[in-house]
Amino acid sequence: MGAMSAKTKAKTQESEHAALGLTDDDVLEMYYYIALARALDDRMWVLQRAGKAMFVISGPGHEGCQVAAMWPMDKKKDWFVPFYRSVAACLVKGMSPADLLLGLFARANDPSSGGRQMPGHYGHPGVKILSTSSPVGTQYPHAAGIAYASTLRKTGEVTMVAIGEGGTSQGDWHEALNFAGVYKLPCLFIVENNEYAISVPLRKQMAVGSVAVRGAGYGMPGVSADGSDVLECYRVAKEAYDRARRGDGPTLIEFRVPRLGSHSSDDQQERYRPKEELERVRQRDPLKTFGAYLQRAGLLTDARKQEIADRIKREIDQATDVADASPEPDPTTGARYVFAERGAADA
Amino acid sequence: MPEVRYIDAINQAHHLAMEHDDSVIVMGEDVGAKGGVFGATMGLLEKFGEWRVIDTPLAESSIAGVAIGMSVNGLRPIAEFQFADFIHPAFNQIVSEAARMRYRSNNAFGCPVVFRAPYGGSHGTALYHSQSIEAFYAHVPGLKVVAPSTPYDAKGMLLAAVQDPDPVLFLEHKRMYRLVRGEVPGGEYTVPIGPAVVRREGTDLSVFAYGWMLHETLQAAETASKEGINAEVVDLRTLAPLDKDTILKSVAKTNRALIVYEDNRFLGYGAEVAALIAEEAFESLDAPVLRLGGPDVPGVPFAKKLEEWFSISQEKILAAIRKLAAY
């Protein structure tokens, strides 16, 4: 953060978000989404441990930057191309907790895949979230293609795509940034760097300290922000979004985030991460840091915090019930939608 | 009807598709100012401009991946791979993404992309400009694979592919570009993706082929007829989804089957056709189903004599026809 905002911080704590153009309601709602994503995440893991779900992959620690980056986006108009840790981003974009839990339970009305994909493979045509696959990195060229179409069709849409730092080693990642750089596409290329690709640490993934420096290789700005500083994440995302809207091209954004949980429910991070490190990253939990900011700003009283927690619990309980009561896919539908069906409206 | 070369038919289809529909774009290496290394996209840049005729960076995976993204956001891309041999870096995008998008999203998203790829052995094009790739892709549900053999079909099937709501791998045997001519209407028309067609009626045996092999097979069948062997020749045209009915109907009539394909033999496209006939037409067979494919070596070698050794010639097809007829 620049000298100006540091000064502002010293003078008046509460005006830091206002200086970025965010209202009190904005930041409280951002907090709500971060807390909602965390609570939903916790619920998914509990359900998995209880045998109600086969598998969980999620993003504890990533919520702050995801909510912040999604905040400037036009939720109806703009596109989002997610990855498996995009729980909070999908919620802000317009998926409901029930939508995500329907995927966890692999139910027929799971909007992501109708129970066809493993949990965590989000997608929703209604809110312009493109379907996700499992091979890492393939989504990056898709985002460039979507953004190219937006430019050619003059729709004014902006596309945001997300990936972890491990995914930046893929050729597709490079090819997408190169293409988007050449055509100055309205795209936000997000890298959520939690320093681990499953168990492989950052130092074995890349020879540079920050993904952001690679932006220069594609003729686009590369910026890096601390994922536990939610307002800073918002600031860089907003700048990139405005840049895209102005037609000035894409931005590569690295969010340095703590990975608070294991890679997935099939992983035990204690086996390859030292205890002290796990202690340390917990201090960077965006739920805590942003909560603390809001408390300092006088916006998040204990009563308010409880109120939000109660609301979230109600919503997630309800979503769990709805998802749990939903029917499983009919096995006779297994052969459908290999191709568009004759007579059906073209998707 | 004017007679045109295969490549001209492909070029005409591009022009018509782009004139007819603003959402159709063309992308690939050298498709712009050069008009494609074979001339398939000649004249498009001048007419439709740089944003609809995209000279892409030299990166095949993103040619496919970017096309997929375009297709979910309202465009109808025709993506050219300069040679089928260079499509392999895009395998993941085509197979994991384009082919699976509709199924995995439960019909929420589809990928109407045409992937064009010039394939097959030509004169002196060796291991990396001669490959036949159809077996890799025809194996994948969710992807349509076509290999038209005439200018008429090439134009009509390319126009059909552009209108198709699903991804189509469009294979053009390079040998045909300038060698094969045929009558082609000037305007728009489509030839449906799916149905095979009987190119030569016969009674003694059925030969199944596609692409350039169809032409070699027709010549061989002509020679065989002079020897009293009356071969039926079926042009498969669409390799996936396969027109089983036309194949089975032909075998029911002739009781003998030969599949000719230029790819190396082992697990090549002919294996599936042979298996289909063995399973579903066993009782009509008077002879074992034969496959004539290329040798199982890693590619077409360069030196002329080696290339001839590899290639499926009329003589080799004729020998296989004689063998099958004599069984």
C-alpha cells in the first residue's frame, strides 16, 4: 500500500475503505461473504467426515481476496472462470450455498454438473460462471477466448479467471496470457498463491519470488497483494477491473494467501508442513484480519458479529437440508447430453 | 455446376460461413495475410478483417482453448491446425474440455467449435507432416470427427460443422487439396454430419474407406471389376458418430468386408469398424473381416522408396480385394 493510504490509516482508521470508494454496508457485506464461505467450507468438511460427502476441496484462507476481487465485477454481466478453491468467489458471483452443496452431494439439480462431476467443479450458466474441469490450467485460455468474444461482440463484459500458483507452471497458463496480451483483452488473470501445489512448495514451483513479475513477459501489468489485506486486494482488483473496462487490456494479479487447510479431504498437510508454519499462516486468516479491521473501524461490534454468525448458520442449515433432500440423478439419464439433443434449445 | 478443387471447396465454405453469420471467426497460424499454408483461408482477411481472421501466436493448445472460450460466449470459431501432426499439444483442450463441456455441465454449456486439421501422407512430408490422427479423437464421446473425400462433401460438411452445436474435428487429407476435383454449387448448402454413403455399388465384397483412401480404393475397385470382382465401396465420411446402418447393410449384401485406412494398423480406425461387423453382422460373413492399414512404425518415412513402402497404394488395396474375394 502506498504512502498516502498509510498516512490515512494513521490518521483515521475508519476511512480506509471509504477512501477506496467502499461504503460501510459494502465492507460489512464483504465480511459476511468471507464468513459465509468459511462457514460453508467448514460445513462441507464436517459433512465429508460424517460420511455424507465423498470428497471436499475448498479454499479456507483464500476467501478474502476472492470476495475482494469479485466485488467490483458486474455480477450479472461479467464472466467468471473459477477453479476448485473458488468457493467465496462463486458465492459473491451469485451461486447460493445450496447450489454448492448440491454439487457436494452430487444431486440431480446441482447447477454445476447435475451430479456428474466431483465436488468443487463449479459452474453456473445463470450467473455466467463457466464449468470447471480437473486438469489444471485449461481454464486460462477459455477466459482469453471469452474476453476475445466480448471485445469482438462489443458486449462490455469483463472476464475474471482464477488459478493457484502451481497452475502457473502449465503451458496453457502462459499461452493464455500471451494471447490476451497481444489482443489487450478485458481480462483479470488471478493467481491465488498459497505457496503449495498439494505438497510441492513454491521454491520448487518457480524460480521467481512472485508470480506478478511475469506480467512483463506478456506486456501487461503484474501486481501482487497480500490476501489477508482484503482492502488492498480490492484496490488492486478494482484498478485492474477499471483498466479492463477502459479497453486498456488485461492484468495479472497475484494474491498471496494462506492455505489454512489441507489440499483436499484426501490430503493431510501436517505430513509436509511444519507445525510452526501452520501456526504462522493462521495469523494471516482473512476472516480474522478483516474482522479486526472492521472492529477497529467500529463497524463490527460483538452483537453485530453474532448477528451475522447466526444468519449464516441459519442459511447453511437450511441449504444443507435443501441439498440433502434433493433427489439423486436418475441413472437412465447417464447417456444424455453427450451432444446437444435434437429439438432442444441450443445451449 | 462448376468443377473445383477440394481446397477451393474448403475456401468457399469459409467465405460463405463468415458472410452468412457474423459470429463465425477463423483462427490459426498463418490464416490471415498468407491465407493458410494450403490456402484454405485465402481472401478472408481482406474481406472480414483482423478481428475475425486471427493470426494466432504459434501455440496450438491455446488455439483450441481460446476457441472454446469464444464458443461459450457467442462466437462460432473455425480453428485451423496447420498440420494434424501439430494438434497434439491441443489434445487436452479438445478432449478434456471441448468434448466434455456439454456432458460435464449437464447441458448448461456447449462448444460449437470446428477444429480443422490437414492430415495424411503426401509427397515427401515424412513423420511430422503426414500423420493420421483420427483414431485418437474418434475414440472420444462428445466430439464429432469427419473426413470428407469430395469437394462437394467438404464444402457441405464444413458448412454443417459450423452450424453444429457441438465440437467437430474436421479432417482434410492434404493429398486431396489439389488432386481431387469435383462439381460444387456456388451457394450455400449442407451435407449432414453422420451418414456414410455408398460410392460404388457392388455385390462381391464391401470396402470401407474415407478421405484420400476412398479415391485409391475406387481406382482399385475399378481394376478389380475387370478381373470379375464386383466391389462395393462405402465412403464413411463421418467417423464419429459412426453410421452403423450403412455399414451393416452393405455387409449384409456382400458378405465380405475390408477396411482401408492409412493410419498404422494397430488400434487404428479400421479396428472399430471390423469389431462392429464381427459383432453385428457375424451371420452374414463368408470370410474374415480384413483390415488394410499402414505398417506399425512411428511415422511415414521421408525417402521416396521408404514412403512408398509405407503408403497404402492402389496395388496394395487391389491385393487385399483379391485375397478377400478368393477366401
